[in-house]
Amino acid sequence: MTRRVIAACTQVPEPTPVTESGLTSREQEVLRLVARGLSNTEIASTLFISEATVSTHINRLLAKLGLRDRAQAVRYAYESGVVRPGSDPG
């Protein structure tokens, strides 16, 4: 019984890609700022939140979208139309 409980608790499901609509509005906002090249410090300052909160939002949006890192998030943002080249960062 103990082995089954431990096995169930240690299994991590594969993240599945979702559309942007699967993100919270704050996660969408953070994704747009990441795609614009802002650092966590700059995002925190822009949104008036802590760097730890920015990091949490980034980690959650990466997991929801099935992405490995910020570079993939930037690519996703441009390819999905979340941001467009040359558009206003605000």
C-alpha cells in the first residue's frame, strides 16, 4: 500500500500544450513582457509585483503551454500572435 501511495505521489504528468486562453490574464501579460525581452526584475517593476511572483507566473505558463524555457515562450508568443514584431510593447 505504501509503495502505491509513493508511486502515485511521485508521478509527474507530461504537460500538454494549451491555447493562450488556458492562461490567466496575468500569465498572458507576463508572457507578452517576456516576449518583449524584459527581465524578471523589469516585469516585476512594470506590474508592481515581486520577482518571486513573476517567476511563479513564468513557471506556471511554461507548464501550461508545455514549454521548456523562456526562449520557447518567446517563440510561442510570436508564432501564436500573442505579440507581433514591431507592435507597441505596452
